Amino acid sequence: MNFVIEHLSKRFELKTVLRDIDFTFQEGKIYGLLGRNGAGKTTLFNCLNRDMKADGGTFYLEEDGVRRDVAAEDIGYVLSTPTVPEFLTGREFLKFFLDINRASIQSPKSLDEYFDWMSIAPEDRDKLLKDYSHGMKNKMQMLVNIIAQPKILLLDEPLTSLDVVVAEEMKQLLRSLKDGRITLFSTHILDLALDLCDEIVLLSHGTLEVVEKSNLDDREFKERIIAALKEETYA
Amino acid sequence: MLNTLRLSFSLKNTYRVNSILYSLRQIPLLKSLLPAALYQVRGLKIFANVLSLLWELVSIFLFKALYFLAMVWGLGLLYQNVPSPLSFLHILLFLTLIGSYMNTSLFVPTRDKYYAMILLRMNARSYTLVHYGYALLKTVVGFLPFTLLLGLERGVPLWLCLLLPFCVAGAKLSVAAYSLRDYEKNGSVHKENKLQKLVWLLTGVLLVLAYLPPALGFVLPLAVSAGLFLIWIPAGLVSLRQVVNFRYYREINQELLSQVPTQMDSAKKATKAASEKAISADTSITSQKVGFEYLNELFIQRHRKILWRSSLRIAGICAVLCCGVLLLMELLPEAKANIHQSGMTWLPYFAFILYFINRGTGFTQALFMNCDHSLLTYSFYKQPGSILKLFQIRLREIMKINAVPALVLGVGLVLILYASGGTDNPLNYVVLLASILSMSLFFSIHYLTLYYLLQPYTAGTEMKSGTYRIAMVLTYVVCYLMMDLRLPLLVFGVACIVFCVLYSMVACILVYKFAPQTFRLRT
């Protein structure tokens, strides 16, 4: 399966943020999306998630050579600030989600199995989500986004402000989930991107480009990425 | 000092001009006409500067005009038993005392002070003195026309009218000097935005002293009130020395302004906290339903306090008021004719009443803050089928919530009409009840439709739609204008029912057609 973007463009008044992007993402890989502040990472995600209308271009999935449109259920989008419905308990939110998506979830598990999978303690499962910690909210958001097994997982700085234990749990989880889908992970932390991602993609001057590691060692690779990012002067 | 004056005014003006330009961009039609590089356009800047200057003039004169017309002169007109110049001076004296510590301008934390003294590190003493001097000048210049105009009209001697603004400025200066001395001695900063309980108590006492004695026929004699005013002029002159020579302006401003950065987003935090507080912590609330009905039932149950409880309370108040009118007619049969005539022509008035009692805005706000704000970030929730299904459920709920007070009000009005003499045409009763219910239906659909079609909030719960704001204001204005409309019950009632039914149909069609595209988080 490939996720193909063709001629995607978006401008805000005078500023062109996405400039005729052509890119193909491949199944089974985690892509680390790097870019300067204001480079347009969130705009790209918003366009792909159809929260924002792109000015031009298209994107589609290619499975066994057959091209098809990206449906809403194909995309899971995890925001940096976790958003969960505060008036529900963790268990109620999960039940509601499973009710709605029953048809599309293959071999559903019990609610407690899902909570165990995400290491959410039994005493927290029946608390209102408004009383959850930042890390727990983040886990709930991630859980709901991955249960339905979306083909494309967009992660906008999802590990920022998590404690080291939860961050490590999340990294493990993402690695275990990468097969059969395309994971696009935006971050400002270069070491995290190098540690977790299979490919580094730069969003620079409104276009996407892969930074080839070829035969460079880690330090040289980092220097190449930073040098490429520095080229974008007006960030 | 002169340089500080120039710099600080240019800073304040830039801040104000940019605020005006930003506001212009929020107006829907203007937004597309105005260029992106708005803040660089010379013509627009000149226009905003003119507005800024006008605002400065308004702040000098308009507020003082309102203060004088309402608090001093207007209320003074009520006291017929005391000599008018004396009641004027009596009230003004006590209000001046309150203003001397409640409206200092020296001890109030504002953003422009924060920008100038903390962020830009301007000299705190020069900045404070320049601004304080300007504030006192505004007091004198702003007060003078009104002490002259209204004071003379009330018979206060001319010489006193001329001196009164200086007395007011003197009182402010004296309190400022006292507060600064207090800081030197005890290290405590007078904070105008955080007054102590004792100060509020003092304000209450002074307000009573201002307004109660004249009502009882007692006012301070001219010599006493004039003396108590004039004493502030020498006191102010002495205090001026203290204010000018004070050395710790940076310290007091740093303490005063320490809360400003957090205050800037405290309004947003307060809205969020208030929304979360509306969620019931009752763990016994559960639901046996499935899917969207499950979500809806839990939402309604956990928000009972702001939805059903307030609706039932309003219904109770309506019932009591209707019973009161029925009782009044029983006790005072001669009132029946008037009430009957009102009942037959005042139906448009109830559009405004129903506007006030409907829970539409409270419902949509709670929906967004506690539910949609988060769920709209999930793709399953944004699918057209999900959006429309939930719209149906929510419409049913808000219609039920609004229908209860409307039904009580409608039945009450029917009973009042019947008891006040009835009507030959029984259709009047039916139309009366049906029109009240259809108005309730209208408001239920109206707010929910606006919410679904214009969804005005961003993920950060910031309201970003000028069109939504305008629609809200228009709703208010139209309902307000209805109050002046007097039409026969049957005519207005039938027109109202037809309009509400048509509007509801159109609104539902629009939602079905467009909501799947429009019901999104704003970016």
C-alpha cells in the first residue's frame, strides 16, 4: 500500500505554505516529519485530515495497484494536546467508540483488555476524563485512534510533555503498530525522530523531501538534516 | 521626561491602532476586502489613528458625562425635599471619596503598563509620573464642563463649580500619596483590582451616606460640603511632593503587574473551568443505550444542572408569575380590562421573553466546550452520517428542554386571557398556546442550526467567526424590536406560527445539506 500526495498546495493570503507537494509514503514505515517553526507541518496534517481545504492537489491510497480515495476512517490523527470528551469516563468513551465503529473493527477485544494494553490502571478506568492526567489523556486519545486500525496515522508532536516512562511506552507502541500502515510523525526533537523513524522527511520551502542517510554515521546524518533545515531562512 | 511622554503615548497608540485594525479583520465582508499586510497600509493606519483619538476623547468626556448624568445629577433629581445645590454637592462629595481610592489610575495593573515597564524596561518612575499626571489632567478637563453645566443648573455657585474638578484631583492625589507612604512603611501595595473586604465595606457605607440622608431630607450645609471639598486642594498640593519624590515606582509596579501575563489568558481558563464545573461528578449516572443515544444521554444527565434544572426553575418562575396575575385579577377586578387588552395585543413582547428564557446558547456552548471540542478531532465523529444523527438527537433534546417553560407560559397566558374576560373566538386560545410553543421551537432550532452551520470555535476554544457573532447580535436586536410591536393576537400568532414552521424546515434542510462540511473545528 502506498499513500500518494500529488500537487498539494495551500497558501494563506500572501504566504505559500504547501507548494505543489508530490510525495509517496510506503506501508510499514514510520516517517519523521521535520520542519522549522511555521514551516507548515500542522497545515499539512490538517489538509490531509480534511480539517482544512487545500487550494489544489489530491491524495489517495494505492493498494495492489488500485487507486482509491482516502476515507475519513482511513486516517487517525493524534494531536499534541490530547483532546478527550471531559464528561465521559475512560470506559464510557471507549464503549461509545466501539459502539459506533463496531462494523469496522476486526476481532474487537473487551474494554478491560484494551485498557490493559495501554497500561491504564483499573482504578482510573471509571474516572471522568476531565480528572485524567495529561499522559493518561494522551493514552486514551492514542488508543481510540489505533483501535480502528487506520491505514494512515498522523501524529502531531504526540510525545511532547509526556513523562519518560509514558513516552517510552508510546514509542514501543508505535513501533509495534507500524506494520500494515503508514505512520507520519511530526516532531521538533531530532534525536526522537532518529530513534523512532525509518525515514526522515523535511518540510522545507513548502515541499517534502527525504533526507537520505546513505552511508553517513549518526552525527553526519544529524548535521546534514540541520544544514538542510537552516536553508529555510524565514521560519 | 518629555521623551518618556512621547514614547509611552506612541506605544499606547500603536497598541490601540493595531487592536482596531485586528477588529476590522474580524468583520466578515471586510475581511476579504482588507489586504493581508493590513498593518503596513498607511491609509488604514491613519483611519485607525483617528478612531484612537476619538476613543481618547470619549474616555475623557463620555464616561464622566454618564457618571454625572446618572449618579450625581440624575439621582439628585429624585430628591425634591432638599435644596438642589446641596443634594448635588452632598452626593458628589461622597462619590468623590469613593473614587479617590477606587479609581486611582496609579494602582491599577494594565497591559500597556506591563508592556512599557516590564517588557520594554522603560524608566518606571518617569513612565508612572507622566501617566499619572496625564490621568489627573484628564480628570480636571473631563470634570470641568459637567460641574459647570450641571452644577450651575442645580444652583451651585460658579466659583465652586470651577474649583470642584481640582478638589476631585486633590482627593485622588492625597489617597495616592497616603498609599505610597504606606508602601514605604509597611511594604504593602494598594491594588485597585483586589480591594480588601474592609474597603468594600467602606464603599458601602459611603454609598449609603451619599444617597440615604438626602432621601430622608438631610444634606450637608453648603459651608460644610464646600469646606470638605476645598480641603482637598491644599492636601493635594502637599501630596504632590510625596508622589513626585517617591523612589520605589519600579518595585510597586513590578508587584502590581506580576499577574498581568497570566491574566491575559485567564479569561479563557475561566471559561474552561466553568464548563468543566458544569459536569456532574455523580458516579451513579449511567446509560443503557448504545452509540450516539448513549453519548447524548450521558451528556444530558451530566449537564442536568445547566440544562434541565435551570429550565425547570424558569418554568417554576413562569408558573408563579402567571398565578400572581390570576390572583391580582381576583383581588382587583378592575385590572381585568387592562390585562385583557394587553393579552390581546402583547404577544410580540413574548418573543423577547422567550429569547431570554431559552437554553439554546447554554446548550450549544456546553456541547462545544465539553463534548464536540474534543470529539471533532476524531475522524469517526466527523462522518456525515454521525453529524446528522447527532443533530437529530440534540434537536430533540433542546426542544424538550425549551418546551417545558414555554408550555407553562403558554398555558398560563391562556388562563390569564380566559380569566380576564375571555374571547369570543376560541381560536385565540389555540393560537396563543401554539405561537408560544412555536417560538420556543424556533429558538431551539435557530441556535442549534447556527452552531452546526457556522461552528465558530477553534480547537483552543477561541471563538473565531465574525458571522456567528453578527448572527447572535441580530437575533437579539430583532427580538428586542419585537417588544415595541403591538399586533392583534390572531394576526401575530398565525404569522409567528407560519414563520417558525417555515424557518425550522429551511434550517433543517440547510443543516442536512451543509453541516457535514461546516461542522468542523475552525483552524
